Amino acid sequence: MPSLPTIFCKELRSKKLALLQRLPRRAEECLDESRHCWCHVTQQEFGPDGDQVQPARCTPGRLCYAAPLEGPAIS
């Protein structure tokens, strides 16, 4: 099976991601100078598991993580 082009949860959102027009490969591609991001599921800066949303935290192994090309996250 080919590796995914990103390790970040598909529910991770930021203004910079909206402009990227592809899956991010590095944290720098997710965050602008404000470093603000949020979860698409909760619409807040905290994910469904109550932990903070940041590229470094929204990766495989987190309870609410949803792979970019797979099914929905746990809500």
C-alpha cells in the first residue's frame, strides 16, 4: 500500500490550508504567522478528545485522528 502524502488529520483546518490546494506535507504548510488552527469536527481549537489542535498533535495515534483518505473522525 502506498504511503499517504500527509500524516495530518483530515479534520485539521487553518486559513493557510485553505489556500494550499493540496494535502500538507509539513507543519509549516499548515500554519501562518498567527499559528491558529481548529478542528473541522468541533469548530474549535480543541479536538473531540479535548486536546489542543496543532499539526504536531493531529497525527496518527490520537484517538480522534482521521486519515486524509479514510472515513470520518470519532466525534
